[in-house]
Amino acid sequence: MDWWFDPARTYDDNVRNGPFGAFDGQPPTVAGATAPGETFLGHAVHRPFGVAAGPLPTARHCAASFAHGFDVNVFKTVRSRAMPAHPFPNTLAVRVDGDLPAEPGVTLMADADLTTAHSISNSYGVPSPDPDEWQPDMAAAAAAAADGQVLVGSCQGTRDGDDANLVADYARTAQLVVETGVGAVELNLSCPNEGTGALLCFDTALAARVVRAVRERIGDIPLVLKIAYFRDDDALAGLVRAVAPVVDGIAAINTLPAMLVDAAGRQALLGPGRETAGVCGASIRWAGLAMTRRLVRHREDGGHAYAIVGVGGVLTAEDYRVYRDEGADAVMTATGAMRDPSLGSEVRALAR
Ligand SMILES: Cc1cc2nc3c(=O)[nH]c(=O)nc-3n(C[C@H](O)[C@H](O)[C@H](O)COP(=O)(O)O)c2cc1C
């Protein structure tokens, strides 16, 4: 497998020296659409498809992704201050047959043999450079989008004191993202590495405060909310009611949590708070699709207009097609793109 964001290397190595593999060097000639024929949040795009927040942490990664035919790319989530990554390793192959249940306490075996991995762990802790560093880099990434392509900037607030502080930090960070010239802002409300029980998207009142504060600060630029899988559909309906008048898009899902152990039953990712990690890839596709269907229904029920970005387990062009058929307005992939750099051009080549 050709990992251009290479899980066998540390996060810092990927940032400093990546991308690797097919993304390092001359890009291929991308087949398919010659003129942008679709739209994503008001932007003309060849295909509303690209790389989700995570594997594109620098302008070099984003430029390579655009050049390989991924048309809607998300620059990895940034913060208002520098933050180191969790200790290496961060991505392991997760051994799971079929669908990963969305239940607390699921235990899975994980190891470093990624050669045949369809599901992987994601335990990076949302690292970020300082804004002085990421702002010019994100601006370069936005400029790398060609005709029919768009860069989305993902960010999140950092908790440092009370809720008011967190809300203000989200607004400040979103403003810094807008200053780089991105085509849309994505707010990560679903980070699984800051305590899965305490995801911001599950706190409707606080999530609503965040989106209102961000909207007030950034004006009309398209705003997308990235949320987790909701087990409770009434809670999802409540969040939708609270945020739909303010946001332009809802992206789902991030990852599903699981306890990861090695072959001897010991904690697989070392360090406090890392017993549980986010799992992504094929085994969570069912959950991303279920959320797409539910977001379609809640949009209809409430007469809302938000775009739905389907994420989770998209490993093939056929998976893209299935998400679109379920009602996703755009589709994104992290694991699938990391495994297969030709996925962008394969989706481009699909008949409309
Ligand atoms: C290496 C890696 C890093 C990630 N980092 C982020 C992040 O910084 N912000 C975010 O919102 N999601 C992050 N994610 C989650 C993805 O955006 C996506 O929601 C998740 O991986 C499910 O999609 P997939 O099955 O295609 O991987 C990351 C995923 C991976 C694999």
C-alpha cells in the first residue's frame, strides 16, 4: 500500500518531510470531468469529493491532493496555539470483522501491520502549529486549488478555563482560518481525543453558542460543522434544530471509539487516556451512511437547507456513489485516500 501520509512515521516526520509515496513527485494526468459541473457550498467543483480533515497537515499535502483529483480538501484541524501530537504510534491496524458497533466498551485488537488494514486507529490528539506558522501555509494550500477545486480550513477551540473562553477561542481561531482565503470553514466539534464522553457536539447548548459566536465573527463565508455519530436520534434532531439556521453544512462522522489492545491484551496505544481511540475506515461506513440518512430526514422535517458531507469508510469510488445515493451533497475520505491515492481520479472518472 502506498501511504502518502505514512502511519509508520511520526506525525512530525509526516509534517516536516511528507507527503510520501505517490503524492511525492510528478502528479498523474487526472481523467474525467474537464469542466466543473457540480457545486459545493456555492463553489463550482468537478466532484464534491476529497480528503477529510486529518491527512493533509501542510500546503504540500493539500497541493498533492488537488493534483491527484481530490477536489474538496480539508486542511487538517488547527488551533489558536501550538499543540504537540500524542506519542507515537498513533495509527494502528484495527482488527474488526464487518461493522464496528457504536457501543461503549467495545474492545478490539490492534497492531502495526498496516499492509491489509481496512480500519485504523486515529489517535493524534489534534496537534497544531502556532497560527504564525499555519496561517501562511493554509493560505498557500488555498491558493493550490485549481479551477473546480476548493480548500476547506478545519479548526477547533482549545479548552482553557470556562465555556465562555472556549467559545471565544473557537471564534478567534475560525477568524484566523478565514484570513487565509479558504473557501469554507469546518468546525471540529467531534474530536474523540479529548474524552469521548465530552464531545462538544453532544452538548447542544454549548455547540449552539459556538456556532453563533463563529458566525458573528466570520460573516457569510460557508460554515460546516463536523460532528460524531449520534446513538440518540432525538439528540441529533435537537442539535440540528439549534445549529441549522446558522451553519451551511454538517459533516459526519468523525470516528467511532473502541478500546484497543495488543495480542497479549495490553493497552495498544501507550499513555494515559489512550485506552480508547477513534477507529476509522471500512468498519465505520455503516455509521457514516446512517448519519447521512438521518441528516437528510432531519433536514426535510425542519425545512432546513444545510449541505450534508458524508464521511466514514469511503474506500472505493462505489462507496462515494452509495453516499451520494443516500443524499450526501459531498463525500470525504481519510483512511481511503491514505490507502489509495488514485481514489480522487477514480471518483472524477465516474459518470455523473
Ligand atoms: C490520520 C487521521 C487524522 C485525523 N485528524 C482529524 C482532525 O484533525 N480533525 C478532524 O475533524 N478529523 C480528523 N480525522 C477524522 C477524519 O476526518 C474522518 O472523519 C474519519 O477518519 C472517518 O473517515 P474515514 O473512515 O474515511 O477515515 C482524522 C483521521 C485520520 C485517519
